[in-house]
Amino acid sequence: MDEKSALFAIKISRDAELYMDEDLEENIVVKIKKSIKNRETGLPSRLLFDENIPFKYIDFLRKKIDVDMSGLIPGGRYHNFYDFFGFPVSEESLYYKKREKVPCARLDQASNWFAEVKKENLFLSFPYQNYRYVTGFLNKAAMDKEVEEINITLYRVAESSEICMALEKAAKSGKRVFVLDEAQARFDEKSNIYWGERLIKAGAHVKYGIDHLKVHAKIFSIKRKEGESIQTYAYMGTGNFNEKTAEIYGDHALITSESAYTKDVDEVFAFLKDKTHTPKFDSLLVAPFNLRSSVEQLIENEIGYSKEGKIGKMAIKLNSLEDPEMINKIRRAADYGVKIELIVRGICCYHPLSALQEKNIKIVSIVDRFLEHTRVYHFHNNNEPLIYLASADWMTRNLSGRIEVAFPIHHKKTKSFILASLNAQLHDNVKGRLITGTGKSQMVSGSETLSAQEKMYDLVSENNAQYAV
């Protein structure tokens, strides 16, 4: 093609971070509203371009927008991949097979959801199950005359949020509603502030974050009068309270009335309401308090078993692995013979520094129909598995700069389900990629075709059947 008549696509990315000044007298919501407007004119930070464009034009553009050489990113001919969500497709064979949601028989058959949870903890898996069980639980709490109080953390909510509508209904009915609304959830600030202001008008107590700590935990608690006492119900999850993303994000959640969980959840909310409160946790691992130190000790325990000639083993599933201290812990464990299986969908900064590390650490990445969002920490623990589900990736910001919650799984059948799901993901030879020591990826091998996300439907169905009334 003649260079003079050629067309090439470019894409300029701007700095999207919101920078807050130190004027503490100004309301944080006002600050964020001002900063959102500035985002559209943020400094250029990256220039993505069609790799076929002559360099002289790229260099001209680079200088014009003042981006250094490290900000030049070669790419394909089309850059706005988000547009593909709305791309018209008429060929039926290109669509994924339609699958029905796995019902939660216990709730579908129960006349009283609170009584059902008191019988036994409720475990849910999305998007394989319908998120209406979560919104439904909050709606029932909003309408229940015995419910006196609801506390919740909101990080990213849908624009037409059913979660927030339930909270609004509860507040208007006179219930005490506390909402920790993380106003600085990047790109969702506008939606979060909208719902925060709307909930305040309804009578809720809304707090916009904690100084110097983002609140990324996915929890709520419900206080319900039962007889002469107050019973607490707690929700702990790995995904946001967002019914829209729950259709495409793979996540797990636990709803419980067990005091071992609810007392610790109460401690988290006590700190969120009053940061001078010093929380104490017996069951939950909560960043930035005891999450990092507890996980490091669990890794050390596996090293100890390996030193004794026993099995040292761990399987960790994350969105991102970046924290240098945790990476060094993993390396140390591998050098002592601990077998480590990692499932990391996104950023993975680990690379082996020794032959033992290369031998003992396996890394798989899965990018499929649903976004793999669940964080799972599994430690072999001398054949008495310890399993935690969490909101936290192993990134410095998550472990040290955010409020995050990891919660233990005690139920044997649920443990078996989680271990089976990890095993399927580690052996997914349809969408799974094995990350080699050089950072390259290759297909996971296997004699029989295995898609972890297809297998999940079967696993969730089997797990649900175990709990059927």
C-alpha cells in the first residue's frame, strides 16, 4: 500500500489515577467528583499502535504527546477490544453452549432462608449459580421485621444495583444500615458515589473508605432478633456485590451464622466504623492485620513438613502474583522441596532462580468464557487440608494497603469440591496454558479433553446435591 494513502490505528492511554490533595477539610466525594473530570485530560502514559506503521510517524506522535520510548506499545490493527462485547455474530456455532444455572435446592425449597442457614452454612458458586440468591437474601433481610441491622462493604456496584436497592429499602423501613462505600474504586467512582448519596437520603450511614486503606473485602452482616437474643448472619465472598459482573466472573461465597465467622466479621465492621478500634481475629485472615503473616506461617509450615520427610504441598489460585516477599517465600518453599501449584490468570512476576524452583513450581493460566476471579489458598497441612477463600491477590497493595478478608472452609464436602475444582483447573487442556520457566506459555497436555469451566457445572451440581433438602 502506498504510504501516503495508508491508514493506521493508534490508541492513546491517559493516566487514570485520581490524585487527592491533602486538604482534609474538603469532602472526599467533592474531591473525587472534581478528579473524575480531570481524568479525561490526564497525561498520556501509553501509545498503542499498529506495528505496521512507519516508525517516523510513531516517533512524531510520541514527541507530540510527550511519551517516552517505554510508553510505545506495538499491537494489531484494531485496539478497542471492549467493542467486541457488542460485536454482532449471526453464526450459531460460534456461541458457547447454553447452560442452565445450577439451582440451590436448599433455598429454593426453604420457607425461611435464615432458618436454613442456621441449619448449615450455605455455599454458592457464580456464575454457575444465580446471583439472585445473594440479592434475595438481602431483600429478605430488608423486609424481615426481626432484622434490626445490616452492614456491608461495597467496592464495585452495578449502575442499577439490586444490592443497593435492597439496602435502600432496609434503610427506609427504619433498619440500621451501615455501608462502607469505597469511593476510590477506579473507574467505578461515579456509580459508587451515586449510590452512596442515594443511600444517605434513604437514612443509611454511609462511609466513603478509610484513610490510606482501600476496602476491597466482600462481606456483609445481618443482625436479626430471634427470641431474647440477636443472631448474626454473615456473608463472605471473593467477588464484588455486583449482579452484572456475577454473570461472567467466577467466584465463591459463604453465608453463615456460625459465631467463629460472625464474631470476626463484626470485628472488621467495628474497625470500619471506628478506625481507632483494634480488631482481634480468631478465624479470618484480614489484611493489613494478620493476612500476610498468617500466610507466611502457613508456607513455613509446609517447609517444615518437607524437612521432616513428609509431604509439603500447596495450591494457590490468584488473579495476580506480584508481592516480592510472597514470591521469595514461594521460592524458599520450592528450594526445600515443597510442591507448589499456582493458577494465576493475570500478572505473574514469579520466575525460577534455581533448578529446584523450576522443578517444584507449576504455573497455569486460564482465560476462558468466564473471568477466573476466585482466590483460593490451599495448604496440604500434613494431609489435613487448610483451605481459605479470599478477596486478596498476592500483590503488595492487597496484602499491605487494603482491607481484605480470607475465610477458612471447614465443611468436608465443600473442601472436596474446592480441591476438585483446583484439580480441574490445573489440568484444563482446552483453555489452560502452562507458564514455563522462561515466561513463555504452552498448552497444558492431557490425553482426554478437559475444560475446567465446563467441568465446574458438574462439580457445582454435585456439591449442591449433597446439600439438597
